[in-house]
Amino acid sequence: MYPVGLPAFYQFTLDHLSWSSLLLLSCIVCLCIALCDHFSDKTDAATAIPGPFILNLRPFFRTRFDFLNWGFKTTGQSLFQFRLLRNNVVVVSGEQGRKDFFNAKGLDLQEGFRVLSGALPFVQGVTSDLRQQRIASIYKRLANVQKSDRLTELIPEIAADCQVMVESWGKSGSVDPFDKIYEIVFQTTVRCLTCSEIANDPEVVARLRRLYDQVDRGTTPATVLFPWFPSPAMVMKLRATKNIYDIVVTAMNVRKQSGVTHNDSLQMLLDAGEEPNMIVGFIMGLLIAGARSTGTIASWLITFLASHPHWRQEALREVQGLIASHAADTSQAPRSASSLLSSLTLSALENHTPILDSLIRETLRVAQPHVAMRRNVGPDMYIAGKIIPTGSFAVYPFSDVHLNPDLYPDPRRFDPLRPAVKEDFGYVGWGGGRVNCLGTRLAKLEMKILAATVLLNHDFKLVDGAGAVPTAQPLPNWNDVLTCRPSNGAFFLKYERSQPQA
Ligand code: HEM
């Protein structure tokens, strides 16, 4: 019926109506569509937020935490929906909502992340084509990096990197933890996931970090929603991504041509016969996923240690106790922190650090402004009784559970002694249900060795921009989904070396 009827209707209107009448007609048609949409059977659809959809764009990308909270408040519902241009997005909260969300079969993380986040560098045929098979092989190799044998080998390498970098701070001074702690994590993540040619060259690592920062800065509402449009931000992002790609490919080719083998992730991938695009995808994708989240959490972990002297003492005591009881031969003195930490077993670091574990757990709760994003790849499904049509997106802000005063009284307060919440999905710091972090073991190991290195090397405390002890505790900025820097001013780590150099 449409192919016959519509062209005839168009022809009639073009022949008989003026442009102003056409404009009026178009407006009427749009209004009818909007009204039909409004009055159609919506009993199982989530309530839509009011206002033109164009107003959602900026807040969703720039002040996501405030925007989502405003949506819940305005609609008065635990689920609501809004449009992000062509995309329909349902925002989920509440106990039933998170259960359905995390257990749903048809909700796809990669699709949700690709369309709504755009954080992954985009290289045609490499990271843009992370289809199921390639993703599965990347995850399989990531699991290999985290086998106990490999993590044991990585302990001294991570410890040595941490030691070199904290020594470069000098005897005393102050540093911005969101710059300097992140820098250390970037180095250790490069060490664990790439190759020695890159990890041993501080200039290349620093360049890689700058390039990843450019990719982050190029992730704007426009570049996410119109990836085909060559805006200046998109051009910067593409150029940075191409440069990262070149660094990785060059390292891979040098390794292949030299014929010299090393004990690192690149070698593991080459020896397994992985094809070049998979190797580049592994390194580029996991580096950004791993370094950014571990860097942010580690920066906050050290910030909390600096602002909570009691917990700094407790953590230091734990590390010293660990070394005394688990490290091989602590009698020769003096030994650097890295040498002491290198002789710890993996089991000691993983299973005998209850204080560091609870500090990390609480840091993830208060300083991880993650919004889980998924796309329903079909069929239509329901979350807490509301329909998520095929092709729509469902998002779940971690603030719903982690900043929930019913589950965590005074939720913004950093308190590692909080009892575990028994409710299903009452804590999702490492994910939950069908999607769990696949880098947890590596991230925890990196953070523990880094924290131990800083604790053993320095006395430190938190100061404000004027060098004074701050009157208020630093507050994680939940609107800053990428770096989560404090929302209430600048804070610095003031340190003095306590450990004699080896
Ligand atoms: C402190 C550091 C980290 C935190 C807090 C963290 C947290 C998370 C969370 C919450 C998820 C689930 C996301 C969602 O449901 O939307 C996730 C997924 C994931 N993480 Fe991590 N992560 C960290 C470090 C890492 C590292 C170092 C790697 C890899 C080297 C990594 C690789 C992944 C991957 C591949 C997934 C997706 C899993 C899937 O597709 O099923 N993460 N992470």
C-alpha cells in the first residue's frame, strides 16, 4: 500500500500546495506523529523525560550523574527513557531493575559501549571490528596474562617500575596524584600488556599517554554521535589513534624482524600465532580499558590513604607484616621497596592483604562513576516490568547502588569498615551477573604493589593548593566519568622520603 499511495500523495501536494502550506503541513504531520507517539499504548514503556531531545545531548556526555539524577527526580520513576538522537535509552535503577539488567541475556556490552561511549580508539578493521570472535580471542589472551605463573613473573617488573617512578619524585615535594599516580599505573599497565621495547622507553610511554589523552579529549558528544563528521575533535582523535596504531605496529614489526624473543605479552601473542590485527586490537583496546580505570582508582586509593592517616598507618603495617612473614630473606639491609616487594609470593599479595583489599573495595564504591551501557540485540525484553525494545539501549548508573543511603549510610563517606551488603548486586565494583571485569586480578596486583611502594618509600599526607591540610575531605566528581577528579578543589600529595635508597 505505501509504495503506491505515498508517491501519489507527494505528487499531489507538490502540484497543488505552496511552500508555506507545505511547511505548515509538515508541522501538522510532525505534531500528529508526536501525539500518536504520546497517546499510543505505553503501559509497559518507561516514562520519557520531558523537553526536546536535543537538550539531552550535552548533559548526557558532560554532566551524566546530574542528568540521570534529574531524570529520576523529574519522572518520579525508577526507570525512565530519553532519546539520544536516533537512539532510545532506558535508564534503570532499583533492586529489581539491577537484577534484570545484570542478568539479561540480550543486553550487549560491546554494542552499548561502542555507540554510547565512543571511548575506544577507532581503527577500521582493528578496534572498529571487534566482533564476537575477535573479542573472544582477546579475552582468552587477557586470561593468559593473568595466569598465576605469569602474574608471579610480573611482580618484580611492576615493583621495579613503581620504584623508579616514585624515586623520580625526589626526596620531598608535592605531586598531583591524578597526574603522577596515573602516570605510574600507565607505565605498569604498558609493562603488563605490551612489550619491553615500549615499556623500557620512557619517552615512548609518555607519548602513548599523551596520545591516549588526546583520544579521550576527542571523545565529545559530536564525535560519539556523528563519528563520520570530520570535526576538529574527530580529526584530533583519529590522528592520535593512528599514531598509537603506528607505535604498536612498529614495535610488533621490530620484534618479528629481530628474531629476538622476550618474555612479555607481545611475545605471548606472536607465539600463539595471533594475526597482526588481533595483536594491535588487544594492545590498543586493553591498554585504554585497563590503564584508565586502574589509574583513576589507584589515584583515589592513594588520595584516601593521604587524607586518612589511620588507614595509611594500618596499610603500612600490613605491608611491613607481609614482608616480614612472606618475603624471602629480609635480613640483608638496606633493601629497596621494590626488592622487598619482588620477593613476595603472588599468594601473599592476593590472599594476605585484608586491609588493602577493603581499601580498594571501598575506593571502587565511592570513586567509580561508571554507568553500565548495553544495547538490546533482541528480542524485546523487560526490565522491572518496562519494555526494552530490540535496538534500544539500557544503562545502569553504579551510583544507584553504591551511593544508595539505604544500603550504605552516609554514602559519600570513605569507610573501609562498612559491612558487606547482602542484597543481590548490592556491590558491583567489578561488575556483576553476566558481565564481570576480566582484568580484576591484574588491576588489584598493580594497585597493591603501587600502594605498597608509595607507603614504604614515603611519609605523605594530603594538602590543598596552598599547601595546608584541607578542611574538607576530597569528593570524587561523579560527573567526571573519565578521571573522576575531586569536585571540591585541587588536592596534592605532600611527601618526604622515609626509605633509604638501595
Ligand atoms: C581498578 C581497575 C578496574 C576496575 C574498577 C574495573 C571495573 C570494571 C567493571 C565494573 C566492568 C563491568 C562494566 C559494565 O558492566 O559495564 C569491567 C569490565 C571489563 N574490564 Fe575492567 N576494571 C578495571 C581494570 C581492568 C583492567 C586492568 C582490564 C584489562 C587489562 C580490564 C578489562 C575489562 C574488560 C575486558 C571488561 C569487559 C568484560 C566483558 O566484556 O564481559 N579491566 N571492568
